[in-house]
Amino acid sequence: MRRPESHADSRRHGAQHGSSDWRLNVAPLNDPTAAVVLGMDTSNVDSVFVAGRPLKWRGSLVGVDVDRLLHQLSVHEALMARAGV
């Protein structure tokens, strides 16, 4: 019977396979499906491509003016609050 991997085992496992960029929110990696579904968040995603086009590259959104988007959101929230919604 194989014992469950401990936190330290996960670090050694990653180091053995050349993966030094493991994150605490996905350790231990004894169940990869659970790690992806339950443990990961947006900080684990470095790059996203759709139909060969980058939408996120090296942690940053591509072609999105985040400041403008946040301003639009605050205007929308103010309108909703004024409407009582």
C-alpha cells in the first residue's frame, strides 16, 4: 500500500522532474485532477491562447485596457446603486 504524498514529497517530486515553479495552492500533487479543479486559481495561469491568438501572455491580459474597464465598472456600479438595484 502506497502512503499518501506529504507536502515535502511534493516538493521533492517537482524538483526531480525539473518543475521548480510549483505553488502552495496546488500541493500536494497526489491527485492532479483535484489540484486543477479545486486548488488552482487565475494566478496559476501564465498564458492563454484561443484560435492561436494570445489573450493572456506571461500573466498579463493582451489587448485589454484594464484601467478603462475598471472605470466603466465603477460607472456601472454607481448607476445601479442610484437605481436601487
